[in-house]
Amino acid sequence: LNNTVEQFTESIFSTMTKMAMENKAINLSQGFPDFDGPSWVSDLAVKALKEAKNQYAPSMGVLSLREAIAHNYARFYNYQVNPLSEVVVTNGATEAIFCACLALLNPGDEVVVLEPFYDSYLASIKLSGAKAIPVTLKAPDFHFDIEELKAAISDKTKLLIVNNPHNPTGKVFTAEEIKIIGDLAKKHDFYLLSDEVYEFLTFDVAHKPTATYEDLKERTITISSTGKTFGLTGWKIGWAIGPAALIKAIHNVHQFSTFCVAHPLQVAMAEALMKMDEYLVDFRADYKKKKELLVTGLKELGFNVLSPKGTYFAMALLPEGENDIDYCKKLIVEKKVATIPTSAFYIKSDEGSRMIRFCFAKKDETLLGALENLKH
Ligand code: GLN
């Protein structure tokens, strides 16, 4: 076996969902909704299937989808992207991250990652032969120490990965923080990969793509997907956008990893993206209510919850002396509620062992059921 692959273990999201099922626990662990995505979007997919859009799609992505993606960046963020050369459609954000790492990194390169971070980053970096250099975001507000960030940068730094809004902390980076990161990228000439899959899930703060900050477009790859936004995580429609030369390189990897993305789903998503405004209003309002339901409920039960500004996750700081893995096990077995131990998101600091993550992309009755279980 490949030496790197041999080090990989089962993703924490699979492990916890499996444990939730084995223990018949309410699953607030893996991030996916327990309700279906909008039926008007599924109907569009049925229509595309019937229209026989069932052969290979263009490798870069169906043109109408690339145009819809570009159209949305223009109208939501005043960010102009050329759909012909600056967008590639991938199998979810996960494949975009993987292809971007393989396309940009050489063995020996270094990638600065802000921990806690989504588990696929490390695997993608390692499979590229590069090395992850972690900088720890410090609880409870998950700020980074500027000196620590500067110290993590070397002449081998090729890339920095920022996830905004941030899983698992629910942090939304401030403009000042992104400017600091951007200035360092310009000064030391490295690329930025900005994972923005939760772009539409912010509460009372606006999302601003990293690429729209001054002079960052030319060195930023923006990654997003429709899994969170439409509650259709199983569709796996994502993309990378960025300068044409970088997108060409990312597409070269995509071409030989999967070649293309499910054709009828792309056709449907192209139409859905053009018609999403009304849906977005309800989507945001619903998630805000769910956040409040869970956060308030957990607080009332005595949890030290760190209220999120974005994403569909909330972290809780555990009481002194508790450890995340044991605590999660106890919650699953004794309280029948599954969560995520956050140490899985860290490679340097042991801060993660002091926290657990709850997902609130769940029906109200599921959230209420979990709160009820935790009460006893
Ligand atoms: N991103 C989701 C989470 O954080 C999980 C995705 C996955 O299961 N790979 O829970």
C-alpha cells in the first residue's frame, strides 16, 4: 500500500454516525440534515433525468451550471468570474480540495492550516507529498495569534487553507483577520484556498469571499458546494473558482480522478441556482431558529455553548477534567445523543479534547428530542 494511505483511519464522521445507529442515539454528529432538500430542486433533477441528460457531462462542468455559479458570484458578491475558464465543477467541495492540493503542491511544500480543520485537508495535503503546518485558533473566540501565524510561514509555504464560515467552531473571520492573512500571502507569495461551503449560513453577519479582498483574486482558489445550501449533501455538487491557470491545473487533476460530475444533477442545480433567492430567505430564517433552539436549550441544561456566527454547528466547552472522547461516548451510550469529539479536528494542540460539536441541521423535533434526552 501507499505509505500515506496506510496512515489513514476511518473519518470521525463515519465513526460517530455508525455509533449513533448502533446505540439508537439521536444523531447530532455528522453534518447533514435529517430532512430532505427542497422538492422543487428534486423535481428539476427528475426533469433532467427524463430529458435524458444521462451521459457523461463535460469534464469542466455543464456550461449552464458554470454560468449560474458565475452569475451568483457576480450578484451576491460583485465578484466577476469567467464561466469558461475560471470555474470547474467537482464532486463536492471535497473533490475540489483534493484536486487543488494535488494541482498546486509538490513534495516538500508546506501548507499552513488553521486548526481545528475539516479532516479532508490533511489527507489531501499528505497525498500531495506536502506538509501541513498547523496554527491553532484559540477558544473561546477562535482567534489566531499573529506572531504564531508568521512563525508558521517559511520559504517552503505554498498555500494557506482558510475555511470561512468555519467548521467546527462556527467562527466567521473578521475582515481584519482576512486582511492579515492576505497581506502575508502577498508578502511571502503563497496561494490561498478558501473553503466557503457554509457561505449562506451566517447569522447576522455578511459573508465576504476571501477572493474579493483587495489584490487577493489572483492568488485565491474559492471552493464551495451546494450540499449545505440546498440540504442535498448526497448530490455532491461543488466547485473551485479562481484564476484560469490555477483552474486549468485543478481541472487536469479532476479529469483523471473522476472526469465529471453526475450530469442530470448538474442540469438541475444550474436551474436551482438561478432561482434560489426566495428559498434562501426561508433557509436562513429556519437555520437561525434551529441555532437558537439548540444553543438556548443547551445553555439551559448548563452546557457552556460557544454561540456560532455561521455554519450549522455549535461547540460546547466541557467541564474541567472531562475529555471529549470519553464525554461523547458517555453521551451516546447513556443519553442517546451523538456529537463529535473535536480533538479529531486538531493535529497540534490538545484544545480539542476540551470541546464537543453539535450539529443543528436537524428537524426541530430531533433537536427537542436530543435536549430532552440530555436533561435526564
Ligand atoms: N462536513 C461534515 C461534518 O463536518 C461531514 C462530511 C463527511 O461526512 N465527510 O460533519
